[in-house]
Amino acid sequence: MPNWNDYIQLSAGLISVVNPIGAIPTFMALTATRSLEDKKRTALVCACAVFMVLQISLLAGEPILNFFNISLPAFRVAGGLLILLMGLRMLHATPDRSRHTPEEQVESFEKESVAVVPLAIPLLSGPGAISTTIVYGHMGHSWLHYLLMSAVILSVSFIVLVALLVAPKIAGFMGQTGINVVTRVMGLLLAAIAVEFIANGLSGIFPVLTGIA
């Protein structure tokens, strides 16, 4: 039987690291001069791209790690450090340059389509989301595990779609202060998940630590 707590934790972690609420200001800025239909199309393409990136990470993550001879504990520590840095930046409500730099945003205004780059990649499904998906993907190898993982990824992508479709209403209701509050809460959750990643990774690299704990 699957451990449902793990998939609940994955859902919370992925939603936090993807942070669709925090992406709303960027989405609105990049699509400010576009028609309503174009905005809806951009939101749909973006959500589909997020699903594809995370699904590919789920299926191809383990072969890629094996190809580069990277152990899962080492990847857990590296991914945990990356997610921890993201969480700390979210706690301070400051832009994360690993996801999207100001230079990239300026360049994005000149692009005809911004759904895939930079919205889906790297703003929403960036290194943190990919790392989280790969780490949790190693929790099992049964078809049920991958099916549940895919369902989690699909649900997160659907949340992204809904958030972008109603972005003006959310922004108007919450304001920048409300968005920052949500971002800080998600940052705290991310930091906690990152610490667990790092602790589990270090225990795998240095088994003696498990005996000490």
C-alpha cells in the first residue's frame, strides 16, 4: 500500500516550489498588452509545459543520475540546498534569480510567446521543482507509484492553469502584500522540506549519522 503522507508532502512541496501565486505579477506584466484570448492561450500552454517538464523529470530523472554516476543521497543534498536557498528568498519576498532574472524578464517583453519561456521554464518548473520531482520519483519503482506521482504533477499543473486564468482577480483581491504573505508561508514550507532532503541525503552519504540520531 502506498504511503499517502509521502504524496501529500510531495503535493505541498511541489505547489510551494512552483508557487503559482508568486508568478501572477510576472504573468500579468508579460501579458499586459495581449488580448483576453491570448492570455488564456498563454495560461493553457504554460500549464501544459509545466506538466511536460515535471513528467519528463519524473521518468528521465533516474536514468540521468545513473548516466552521470550521481547517487541519490548526493542529489538529495544538492537539491535540498537549492530548495533551501529558494525558500529563504521566498521568506524575504525577494526575487529568485535561479528562476528568472530581471534581464530575462526585460527580454521576455519582446517575445511573441512567453508561455514556455520564461513562464513555464524556468519561472514555474525551474531547478527546484525538477529536483523535488526527481527526489520523490526515487521513492518507488512500481507502476502505482509513478501513476500517483503523475496525478500529483497533473494536479499541480491544473492549479497553475487556474491561478493564471484568474490572475487579475487574485491580484486585485490579495494585492502585492497578500501575495508576499502567501509567498513567505510557502517559503517556510519549502525550507522545512529542504532541511529534510539534506538530512536524508547526509544520512545516506554518512550512514554513521543514522546511528548517532
